[in-house]
Amino acid sequence: MSEPLLRGLAAGDPPSATGPVTGSADKVADVLIVGGGLVGGTLACALAEKGVSVVVIDGEDPEALLAAGYDGRCSAIALACQRLLATIGLWDLLGGESQPILDIRVVDGGSPLFLHYAQAEAQGPMGYMVENRLLRQAILTRLGRLPAATLLAPARMTALRRDLDGVSATLSDGQTVRARLVVGADGRRSQVRESAGIGIRTLGYGQTAIVLTVEHERPHRGCAVEHFLPAGPFAILPMPGNRSSLVWTERSDLVSGLLALPAERFQAELERRFGDHLGWVRPVGPRFSYPLTLQAANRYVDRRLALVGDAAHGMHPVAGQGMNYGLRDVAVLAERLVVAQRLGLDPGAPALLAEYEALRRPDNLLMLAITDALVRLFSNDIAPVALARRLGIGAVERMGPLKRLFMRHAMGTLKLGPPPPRLMRGVPL
Ligand SMILES: Cc1cc2nc3c(=O)[nH]c(=O)nc-3n(C[C@H](O)[C@H](O)[C@H](O)COP(=O)(O)OP(=O)(O)OC[C@H]3O[C@@H](n4cnc5c(N)ncnc54)[C@H](O)[C@@H]3O)c2cc1C
């Protein structure tokens, strides 16, 4: 374990413009973010860039994030979320290590009918693929350059107390942090959520995703392929160079056996699903696995507390939207907290938190329902269902306006309901 990174405001430093935080602590800030993952880390950057003081606690050792064996996943980032990352200075830090998604093909089993989205229809890339590991490194670098941000890592929150005028957290190393709002960005097993007694609804799919990177003979030309097989989706997602990231969904009870296969037999299983459209294919790097469930928090807010990202909503990766929807939470919450700071208002005010929940929960619930329906519709081989969905795919392919509507929704650029938050439009806060 490396030395914890301790920077930023120390005890005795002047509190922020939003008013004093009472009580003594080792660190004092406007906002305490528990969890510095892709969502919590991005929120911290968006706030600190505008002078809102934040302390981020994260359980991961920053040095572990540099290793090639960390996480293993690549995220499809919708166009609107790419704008957000660019606006707060994270995108440039990727140093061009992203792959534009220029085409998307959705194929159902062995059916000749498929849905095809080409960049000509989208008038540019539909999104980008980025390695999670690289995005986390960019977040670390950015946080290190923002004087209003303090990252405490590796450190875990062990206790959280909330009262009328603030929150206090105790960390595994005994340090204390005092703030006016705590944001739970601590993932699916959120301790912040549990500490507030916020319940969750969970649905299991009996599916686990095997994730790995492969290299192949021929270029993918920026094309993402989602192949719906009876065991679940098999996604081939383009990465820079002749490489792709695979999200290979299988029945959970079969996964440990597949992961333990010797290289030759694993290769045969891989080729059987991958096909030969990109020439030869071979795995590079380790195999990872992620059990897949749906999870929805009953509430997103409580006294001086808000949940974002997977702590609030965990979805099946079938549509590649989990992190994108977490970044939508970030855009809405950051906008309100930055405005509150400018006006000298309390960042933990009940009205602010209620507005955040009202804007984000219905949107997330809708996407949870869509991903759930997709998984149930496609992960089976019952003949009438298979026929209906193949006809459905063929029909959508022929219906230009409906097809474009799906595309804009996935890109995060569909204009429905309230206007999108500023960061999703690429407008600085
Ligand atoms: C196979 C797979 C593929 C996916 N592909 C995509 C995709 O293409 N596009 C997309 O948008 N989404 C995708 N997702 C979803 C996406 O990965 C998640 O939605 C996203 O990572 C959630 O980020 P988060 O920051 O909310 O939570 P996490 O990534 O879970 O981060 C939580 C952080 O909190 C820290 N933490 C937890 N508890 C504590 C504590 N007590 N104290 C201190 N720190 C703590 C953890 O160390 C961690 O760093 C995919 C998911 C899977 C499983």
C-alpha cells in the first residue's frame, strides 16, 4: 500500500464561501464524495474546477490504477457524456487514447436481419470507447491539479454521521472529514446508501459478463457489434488499433468453468462466438468477470446526502449506459451545487436535493426498464419470441425516423423533457 495522498484544505483553513462548517475535523470541505470511481471522480473534477471544495475518499490504491490488470473494462461513452468530460478538462488528458464509434451493428443470433447505424446518419461519431483504467488515471491527474480538491486514497469510510448543519465521516486510518453534503458515489454496495437506510430493489439475471481484450487481423473500422445469443449479448467493441474489448455474457453457473479453461480451449470457445469477420482473433491480457444484476435505490437523497452512479442505479451493460447515466447524475448535481455556491446557498439544502432527485430518478428508472426489457427479450430462444424480435429488428431497420430516435437516445442527444444540463451540452458551469 502506498502512502495515502493528502492534499488540499487542512484543519484551520478558511471554510468556503457557502458558510462555515461547524465542528472540528482533520479535513473540511463543502462536499464530501465517498467513492472516487468514474462517477464520483468526475463529479469531484466538475465541482473543484469551479472552486467548490471537495474531499474525495476512495478505497482503491492510486498506484493499482496504473496496472494493465486493473478493471479490464472499456466504456462506450455517449456523445453527450464525451462533451461533459471535455468541458471539465478530462478528455484531453486521455491523450487521444479513445476510439470513435462509427458504426453499430445489432445482430440477433444467426438471423440475417440486423440493425445497422452508420456515422453518416449520426453526422459524426456516435460515441467513443475508452479504457476505464485510462479514464481513472485522467481523473487522478486532474484532481491533482485542482487546488479545491483533496483526494484521500487509499482510504475507506468507516463511519458517517449527519446532523442538521453538516456531515462527519471517519476513515479507516482514523482521520475525520467534515462537510455540508455527502455524496455516495461508492458503487453498488454503497455504504453511504446503507447508512441512511435507503433500500434497493434488485433483480438477478443469472448472467455474468466475461470481459477481455482481443487483437485481430483486420481493422474494425470503428464498428461496434452486439450479437444477441441465447445466453446473453456478446459485444465486440472497437478499441484503438486492431483491438476490441469483448463483453461476453454467459449463464453465471458456466462462467467459472470458462474462465479456468486452458488457452487453447478458451480460444476455441472465443472463435465460435466471435466469427471470422475480422480475420484471426486472439486474447491479449487477463480475463475478468462481472456478475450482472439490476439494482435501483428507493430514494436518491436524505438529509445532507445524495446518491449518484451505481450507488443509485446499477444496470445491465446490454446498452452500455451504466456510466453514461451516472455522468448524467453528475451533470445535474454539479450544476446545482455550483450555482448554490455562487449564490452563497447551502449545498445540502433539502430543496436542492429534492430537485436533483426529481430530475434524475425518473430518467434512470426508464433506462433501467429499457435495459431490463432488452435482456429479457433477447436472452432466450423461445421460438415465437425469437421470431417476433427478429421481425421487430427488421422493422426498426426499415423505419428511418424510429431508428434515428433510438440512435439519438443512445448518444444522449435526444431532446425530450427538460433541457439537458449545461455540461451535457458542452457548456461550462
Ligand atoms: C461488463 C460491464 C461493462 C460495462 N460497460 C459500460 C459501457 O460501455 N458504458 C457505460 O456507460 N457503462 C458501462 N458499464 C457500467 C459502468 O461500468 C458502471 O455504471 C460504472 O463503473 C459505475 O461507476 P461508479 O463510479 O458509480 O461506481 P464504481 O465504479 O463501483 O466505483 C465506486 C468507487 O467507490 C469506492 N468505494 C466503495 N466503497 C467505499 C468506501 N466505503 N470508502 C471509500 N471508497 C469506497 C470503490 O473503491 C470505487 O472506486 C459496464 C458495466 C459492466 C459490469
